[in-house]
Amino acid sequence: MQLYLPLLLLLLLAALSPPATSHYSSSTSSPSSSSSSTSTSEWRPARATYYAATNPREAVGGACGYGDLVKSGYGMATVGLSETLFDRGQICGACFELRCVDDLRWCIPGTSIIVTATNFCAPNYGFDPDGGGHCNPPNKHFVLPIEAFEKIAIWKAGNMPLQYRRINCRREGSIRFTVDGGGIFISVLITNVAGSGDIAAVKIKGSRTGWLPMGRNWGQNWHINADLKNQALSFEVTASDRSTVTAYNVAPKTWSYGQTFEGKQFETP
């Protein structure tokens, strides 16, 4: 029995020691101006699979409308969400921390990753939720690039059990507004949002108008029919936690479709 005492003591010390955490995040920044109060949520159970991008174009697109994820600042620290989590695009831009659990064969102990919601994993009703329809309701499922997946688990894990929680997003620089459209139709893609990350409402203001509410077109593309040419553009962005940033005169009156402008940023605690 005495031979086992040193081993038991080491195991006890290991159990009492706090785990180290490794984060895989596309962008980080120190807190900036404005206000936000999104708090870290509790850990919840889910599952995850991965995909391996064999073509650089696979990092472009997605149901949130961010386009080239690298140029948008999100890199490969991104995730597609099942229908239950995606919330018809409302969740786009939100940040999650993921960690592998319950599988000692494949989990990398003491690690977690931070990813941004940028895509949708469509349900496949040809399969049951427990028999191949990973993203079918009511499953909570994350689809990760293999580069992110391998930060927390061995690739052989396949359909891996994990835990997830919402966290504040940290971003470098300001919120970006990409203005597109034609005529009186204006579409604005909003990216690089800190704080809660996801957007609940947007208003736009020309230098000769009051505040006009925009509608969600898809993902984080917002639109309005209004003649705002030759007017400086201001934006009011409200996040899902009801914090609001107002960015005045983001675009000069000489703006044109296809241009990207930077405004203020939500504060990240």
C-alpha cells in the first residue's frame, strides 16, 4: 500500500490545481469607448463536428453575410450553428467559449477556444437528430473549422460532446459599416462588433434626415429604402444586451456604394 501513496498524492494535487486555459481567437483588444454589459453565461452541453477547408474560397461567404472571414477580421476562429442556436441570424457575431468534455480519449485537457458565430448549419431531415441529423432541432450543435477543433480535441473525436457559454467579444478597432445597394436601396453590412457581438436593431441618419430604422435583410446585413445620397451618414447600433452605440458622420457626404467606414465601438469589460 505504501508504494501507491506517492501516486495518490500526485493525483490529489492535480485535481486541486486550476486548469490552464488556451484560447484560439481571431481578434483581441483592450476595452474601448461606449457601453456594453454582456456577462459570461453558464456552461451548457452541446456537441461539435468539424470541416476541413480544402479550398481558400470555403472561408468566404456564410449565412451571416460577412464575406471573406479573414478580411473581415474573424479568421478561422469561427463557427456554424445549428437551427436551435442560430435564431434566424440574430446570433451572428456573438462569441462563444467551447471546451471538450466527457471523452478522455480525444479531449485535450485544460483547453478552450473562443469563436465567433458566422454561419448556419442547416438541418437534414432525412436523418433523425440522433442518427446523422446533427444540426436538426432540438440539437445544439457547433460546426468548427478543423483548425479550431484541433485546439480542444483530436480530430478522430468526430461528433464530440462539449460545453459552451456566451462571452463578451473583444475586437481590434472600431465597428465597420460596409454600404452597398443601388438607387434608394441601401444595404449595410455591420462587422467587427465588440461586447455582445450580435445586433438587435440599427438606425441610420442622413445629414438632412432624422433617425430612420433599418430592417434586417439577412445575417448582419441591414437595409432601408431611402434617398440618402450626398448626405453624411450616421448609425445607431443596438446590441442584444440593449446597449447602444451612436456613431455620427461615419460616412462623408461623398460616400458611394461598396465603401467601408469605421465608427465607434462597444466597450468590453
